[in-house]
Amino acid sequence: MKTIESFIKNYELFSAYYSISYVTIYLILAVFSYLAIKKYYNSKYYLHKDVLIKSNHTIGVSVIAPAFNEAATIVFNVKSLLAQVYPKFEVIIINDGSTDNSLELLIEEFSLIKVDFFYQEKIKTKPVRGHYKSTNPIYSKLLVVDKINGNSKADASNAGINSAKYSLFLCTDVDCILRKDTIAMLAKPFIENTEKVIASGATIRISNSCEFKDGELYQSHYPDNFFSRFQELEYIRAFIFGRMAWSRMNSLLLVSGGLGMFDKETVIKVGGYWHKSLGEDIELITRMRKYMHQKKEHFLIKYIPETLCWTEVPSTMELFMKQRTRWSRGLIQTLWLHKKVFFNPKYGRTGMFAFPYFVLFEFAVPILELIGIIVLILDMLFFEINYDFLLIVSVFIYLFYTTITLISVLLDQLLYRHYSNIKEIATLIAMVFIEPFVYHPINVYASLKGYWNFIARRKQKWGIMSRKGFINSTQQS
């Protein structure tokens, strides 16, 4: 009994120090995020995007979008990608062994024919069956790669990188809707910085319930699905508070797989996306940062605080659990694979700041919360609890959590005004106060399940997320 009591006291002391550290770091991130956003908007027009859009000598970009069984929306989405306003780009769709009629729809809609293509397999992938180009000059920027299924987005993306002709590539999902100036906005950091930029990213928003017209956002709405509403909050908080701060410190460890532009040469040198990874986006950035540190070359990874992409998120518990279990397993997989980076000065800011943060404050939190629940139960069963102290701590954590989220929502609305409807804004704010009790526990459970699956070495593939597709305003009466 004394051993249990000693453990509980030590854990409570540890939790107090850990919580103080967590709050302090979040406040520091908040300050850095504010400074980064302020700096971005102060210097936004130093190199205006119109200069890039109108120039015939700008840098070329290959847009890479893997597709597997996307027949429901693939034609609409490809047209959206082709609508980018940029002078020098191509769109590469990788048909990753689809078992539906995705390829047939593309062939028919875009007048595609199989062509002879000089394909260099600089990154190893599953066999490519052929390349298709359009006989219609309107679709001259489109290239379709047909390959055998590689059981991962990574393998398909690597085939797209091998097929890309430009020095920069933008990796996205075929179900994403991009703002028409996305290429120009993401390419700007590569052009305007004197230091080498190896990657850039931007804010992603949820497309559920939004209306689109001619491949563009027509009307933004707060999701009407109860489950998707919490994910909207999560996206706002993560992109505004987290990634802008890490970008400011040049310590960004994650560029979302849904929207990221990369230096192709660097990606090829590190071996491309790892096809066994369940979190290929964070794993690639970690490997690229390691490579640049080892080469002792200065580099930047830039983040843009503007919404350039909309994507559909899981709207059911089943789909959400599959996605988040995979994400958490991808996180622990990456951290374990690159564990030598942890507090290793050889890897600069990556080893001393970014990587430790992900270990101590992203990976560890769900585990510590589980231990905390166990400690609370033991305390209730065998010892006297200081309920006043417990209440004060709980209220403090709850208020801090909700305050951070409310600030994120406020900044988001002031900067972007995505929601013009007061009712939607009020609903969004109401969800802030419900989230810690409803959504957060589910997220913690999904994370713990992903960790366990990794430890138990259970097989897990990317899986398929059934999509409802986008609301097209031209179809509404």
C-alpha cells in the first residue's frame, strides 16, 4: 500500500510540473504564432503573387495527386486541379491500381491515350503500367500514371515524383479542392528566400458542408455533422497556433500530406516517401531535416497562414477511428525510427526542440492522461482525495484549453472571416466548451489504440475512406 501511495504522490508531483511546462510551452507557441502571422502579413506584398502568375520565367511546379477508387469525384477534382492560375505547371494523377472505373472515366472525360514516356525510377515503386496524355490541347498539362497498387499513398506519390518534370512538386490528395492561386502562394517562399527552402505548407480547412462552384470555394459553412464540427476546431487550433509558431522558429516537423510543396532534388536524395510509413508526411520531413543537418546546409521549411486547401474529413466514428489510429501509429513509428535525433545536438533545432516536443508533448500526452485516470481511481479507492485541489486543477486546465481554442477561433475569424452567418459562429464557439468532454476522450482512445497496434505489430493499411463528395452550387436550385 505504501508503494502505491508513494507512486501516486510522485505522479501527482510530476503531473504538476508537467502541466506547468505544457502551459508554458503553449504560451510561447502562441507568442511565436502571433509574431509569425504578423510578419507574414506585413511582408505579404514584397513579392506579389501576380508577379509569379504573369511571368513566363517563373519556376515550374508538378502537382502530384494519388488516386485509388475515386470514381465518385475524380473528374470534378482533376478539373479543379487543372484550374490553377500559374504559368508553368503540370498535374500528375497516379491511378494506384484502382478496382473501380476511375481510369476509364479519366480516359473518356479528358480524351487520354497511352504514350511513350521516358520514365526514370529514381525512387523504387510498384511497377508502372503506363502513362496517358490528352489529345485535347486544353488538357495538355494533364499526365495520368497508371500503376499496380502499392498499398500506400507513399508508393503512388513516389511514382508521381519519378514522372514529374519540374524541380518543385506539390503533393496533395485527389479529393482536395485547392484555391486557384495555391501553386503561386506555395512557390513564393522558394523564390523570395536567399536560404534554401526544402518545403512549404499552408492551412487546410474542412470541406464538409461547404459549397463549391467551378472547382472553387463558393460558400464556406461550419460543418453540419456533429462529429466533423469538432475536427473543424482541431484544424483551426493546429494550423493557427501550432504550425505557424514552429515555422517562425524554423523547426516545423510536419507539412500535411494533403498540401505540401517540396524541393524534388532533396526528396529524391533522401529516398522519397517511405512506403511502409503510416504517417508518411511527418516521416519525410523528419528525414529531410536529418539529411540537411548531416550535410550541414542551411535550410528553411515555410508555412503560410492562409487557407489554400479544403478536404473532406471523416463524418462517422468508424472512419474517424481508422484515420486517427493510423495517424497515431504513424507518429510512434516515425519517432521510434528516428529516435537517435532525440536531444541530439548534431541535428540542430530538429534534435533539440522539434523532435523532443513531439515525443514529450504530442506522443506522451495520451499515455499520461491514461495513467492519470488510473491514479485517480486508486486514490479514490484507497486514499483520501483533496477534492478542492482536484477541482481547482481541473477547472484551470479546462479554462486554459478552451481559452487557447477560443483565441484560435477569434484570430481565424478576424483574419479570414470564413463564416458570415452568426448562427454558425455561435455554434462553433459552443463546440469549444463541449470538445474537452466529448471529442478529446475519443481522440485519446484512438491514439492509445494506435500505439498498442504498433507495439503489438498488428497489420494496418491505409484503408479507404468513403466520401460523400462536394456540394456543387451549380447543382442547387
